[in-house]
Amino acid sequence: MDLNTIWFILVTVLFIGFFFLEGFDYGVGILLPFLGKKDEERRAIINTIGPVWDGNEVWMLTAGGAMFASFPHVYATLFSGFYLALALMLVALILRGVAFEYRQKYADPAARKRWDLAIFIGSALPALLWGVAVGNLMRGVAIDADMYYWGGLLPLLNPYSILGGLVFVSLFTMHGANYLALKTEGELVTRAKKIAFQSWIVATVLTVAFVVWTFFATDILTKPGVNGLIPASLAAIALLTVGWFIRTGKHGRAFVSGSLTIVFATVMVFAGLFPRILISTLDPAYSLDIWNAASTPYTLTVMTIVAGIFVPIVLVYQVWSYRVFRKRVKVDPKTLVY
């Protein structure tokens, strides 16, 4: 296995970690205005992700940094072509981070509701835009022979990619509801369990529609060699078991199954793309792959050594931090931080 393939796999792993961790993070933010009936309950909901949300976002930064270093042409084409969408996402994430920190500094209920709305928007909009971005990666975009994207923002908002965005929002909402069922107490748990099943139904319907459309509109599931058919099948099985575990009251297993759904779905996307990273709709020969978009062998070698040292350290720290904050959050103003 060459270094180009290794770094493609590593970037895939980083995006798996991001979508898995930030998935329930976004889901909690999306559910905040609907599950929390009182201010104390909304504070408890925020406190379930308060100690970890910023650490979860580091995975996105790491994935972007790894792509910049390993496949710089992909980074340049992607971030310039999707600039407006990514700038909008960045504004939403900044708004969300500010809301987490400033919400508790205001005693006025109206002000806190405005910050709650900011958290909702800062969670729902990035989830939607990530789905739109992934949908366009699967469908392909207009890239010319010089690796430039032509089209602007509006062509990215096509029906297929918008459906992909709705799939992401629904899956993350389900993921967040299962997380809250494990992290809260009292009436919040009851509401979280109810909305977990409801969001599972919506996610299942949208995901099935998206996968069927993917089968006919792209070659992600059908191209010769490595494709996304097997991980797509595993994601479907995992998604079906989520509903079963929710109905039987096994919410820990439901959360694990939801996590596996996201993991296998991400593998489906990257396996279906391989060895391409950005597909050109103008001419398949213009597509960016792990060879024509990669850094020099020396750069990849140095990065491999650095990643081999620090990635395990990051993983150990991540596991330790979740272990420290593993207890349920009580609806008690005396113990709530956010």
C-alpha cells in the first residue's frame, strides 16, 4: 500500500471521527429548543456537550489540515469552489460557540432564548451544509483541466445534494436524541426517547430515498473495484437496528447502532470515491484523485511519521475526556455550568 492510499484512508478516518462525534453534538443543538421546556432543562441539555463540543470540532480542523497537507490540490479546489457555503458554515459555528459561552451570562429569559436560537441555527445549518457538500462530492462538480471549479454556490444547491443535507440533519438529530437519552435524567429522558424514535423514522425514509437516488445518479455503489455497496449495506442494517433498540428500551445499543450507521455511511462515500477525491462532471479525466492531487512523497513520509506519533495520543485523550464526563447531567442549577 502506497503513502497516497494510506493518507486517503487516514483522511477518511478523521472524517469518520468528526461526523461521529460532532454528529450527536449537532443533534443536541438542534433538539435544544424542542426538548427543553424550562430554562433549567435547556441548561442541562447544553451541559451534556458543554465539556466536549469544542474538542469534537477539532476533528474537523484536523481533517481539513490533513487534506491540505496530503492533497493540497483538492483542498484548493474544494475550499475555493465551495467558499460561500464554507464561509456560511464558519459564521454559524462561530455563532454557536459564542452562544455556548455567553448564554449563562444573561439572566433575562428573552436573551437566553435568543442564544438558544443561535445554538439551534449554529447546529442545524452546518449539519445541512455538510450533507450538501458530501452530496456534491458524490454527484460530482464542474472541475476543468486546470483543477478549477466553475459554477458558484447555486449549482451546489441541487435537489440531490439538498436531500443529502436533509439526511445529515435527520441522522444527526437521531444521534443527538440517543445521546441525550443516555446523558440526562427525569422528564428529559422520556422526551429524548420519544423524539429519538420519531427522528429515526424520518432518517430512515430520507436515507432510503437518498441511497436509491445515489444508485441511479452516481457510480458510488456500482463502479468496478472498490465501491460503497458493502458499507452502504452495513449502514442500512445498523440504521434498522436503531429503531429496534429504541423500541425495546436499549438506548445504549441504539446509540452504538446510530454511531455505526454514521461510520459505515462515511466509509460508503469515501470507498465509492476511491481513488478519486473530487469528481469532475465536465470530463472524468479532470477528476482529482490520490495521485494527481497529492503532495510530494517526502511530505507524505514526514506526515506519516508525525501522524503515527500524535494520532494515538489524541485518541487516548479523547477517550479519557469522555470517561471523565460520562455521568448523567442532573437538572439542578447548583451543578450546571452552562
